[in-house]
Amino acid sequence: MSAYWIAVASAEHVRRGRTAGFMQVNHGKAAPLRRVKPGDGVVYYSPTTVLGDKDGLQAFTAIGIVREGEPYQGDMGAGFTPFRRDVAWAKAEEAPIKPLLDRLDFTVAKSNWGYQLRFGLFEIGDHDFRVIAEAMGAEMGATVN
């Protein structure tokens, strides 16, 4: 893998993408997905279960490897055609972020650790990807789609 990413979306949206084998970020914008390349690792962080709720889920909810191909538009109806990338999602369990805060490079010793998450997609290092994968019990060779 050449790069690792954290994408942000509600768990409900992430589960929809896992089932169908794709990722989507920033309300379907293409530009962020063009930064992600085939072979890159991607982890989804979900602040909530349902968009707009305040349930405080704060968990990593999916992990996988970006498949070959370019971003493409999917049809969600009512004229909404968000950009997506195909992902081979790993078999993994959701994992809360709080127990990992002192082990992740992007959060350690940062009182405002959630700031980067506001961007919807940002690059992380190999160390953080591996820590998250371990916490999720990810089987990176076994995909769900």
C-alpha cells in the first residue's frame, strides 16, 4: 500500500458503502477521492450512528483496501449522483477511538484530536493504520464484498 487514509461518515452511511463495496466522502465530492489511489488503505471513522444524531458513537467502523479503477458516480435517486471509489472491505469489528487516543500519531497529546476529522478525509501513517486494524481485529486478507 502506498498511503493510508481516514474517511469520516456516519456509521449508517458506512454500512451502506460496505454492503455495496464502495466509499464516498464529503457529500459525494470527487476531488478528495482523486487523492486516494488503488492499493491505499482506508479506515472509516464514524462520530455518530446516524447523520445528525448526537449519540457519540466515536468509533472506527470499516477498514479496507481501495480497488483498481477511478472515482465514478453512483445514482442515489432524486438527481443525487455522488462520486465513489470501490473498496475491498475487510472483515472487522467496530472499535471505539477513545482507548486508542494515546497510541495514534494523529491524536496523541492533542486536546483537539477531533479537529482533523472535520475535513472528512485525511492521510495517516502506516503506524496508525496498523493500530486501528489491530483494534478492529481486521482480517485484511478476508473481504466482506
